[in-house]
Amino acid sequence: MYCQTVEHFLPLLLLLLTASPPAAGFTFEIVGSESSSAPASMKCVAGRSTLDCSVKCVQTPGCIGFSWLQSLCQLFDLSAFAGTWLSSPPCEVFKLIEEPAAAASSSPANIKKLNISSCQHSNTYASYYCTISMDGNRDQTVYSATVQGIGEWWEARLAAPAFVAYLTIYNRLTLSDWLNKFNLLVDGVECNRVDLTESFSIANFTCNAFGSAVRVVNQLSNHLVICEVEIYGY
């Protein structure tokens, strides 16, 4: 969709002169400088600067990027960056990132454990059902498992769409190196590639993507075996 004219938003623009600074822990990176194209916006609001637009993006659910042109902020969601960009006047396109230091120090009010409503497997091996990895039991001798093969996956469906900051994965105690290589996806878009030389017991894996379906995709020829998955975000 295209933004409306600035005159339509002029009263709101005057109110934004007292806008608060961006929320702590959030920064934006330029993904297109003086770009001749930009993603289709999810929403347009008045804005007096890129700083003003960053505030609006942080305050808008689902927004992960913006551009600013002629006193208007075009806000983008994840689907905009995954799709084909539409023509627009030259502008800078920004995308939301969360600095590692900020993520580590985020308060529980910002980062919290997200509710998983359901799960599914690409294939289930014997009676090692996907629900075993989302039942809250952190016992590392109890696990879900798929059949053997590269590309087999385990997927959690969140109770509501959210920004997925990271996953905490509990690995089994024996044959833990079976989980050394896998990809993480949110709503079908890859957010992390994990390729470890040493096996782990319990570890956090960053994602930083917005969506409702979180998938772990096996990149080894063994069974995909997971004891428990906890998903954190906001």
C-alpha cells in the first residue's frame, strides 16, 4: 500500500514533536541506503525524523523496519522483507535489530517465555511424540524423536504471534552430538544456522524474528532428538 499525503497527518505530526526516545535495547540497521525501492508498508504514520519513525516502529506490534520520506514513516513487517519490494522515491530503509548486550540485560518485562499451543513433527519415530518436547519437563532422558534423515523437523506453534528472541534447547545426555547441526526457522524464514563442533547439554540459540511457527530442522542424517524446547521473546 502507498502512504497518504502529509497534509492528512499534519495534526498528528504536531503532536509527535514531544515523542519519547526509542525503547532501550532496540537499534536499527540500514538495509538500503538511498534505495530506489522499498517494501510494501504495513502502516503509514506521520514522522518528523528517522528517530521519530524508530519510536513508532518499536511501539507498533509486528513492525521490524521502516523508511522515512517527506514527513511520513512507512512501517514494515517481516513479510515485507521476505517479499518483492515495490518502487518508491529514493529513501533509506531501516530494519530492527537487538544488540546482544541489550538482549542479555533485558528485563523479564521485555523478554519472557512464550506459550506454545501445539507442535508437530515431519515424522514421528515410534512413540517419541513432538509433545514430549513442549510439556515443561526438563528431564534430559525423556525426548521426542523423528525418523532419521536430513531435513526432518520439529515445529512449535505459538499461542499468539510474537517476536522470537531465542530458543533454549535441552539436549539428551547420550548421543548429544546428534543435535550438532540444525537450522531454526520462524514462519518458514530461516533465522539461525547452528553448526557445532562440540555437543551441548542446554543452550540458547538466537533467532530474532517475528511469527507464530518456530521450526527446528535437522541437518544431520541421525534422528532429530529433543528433550525440551523453551521459546523466549515478546
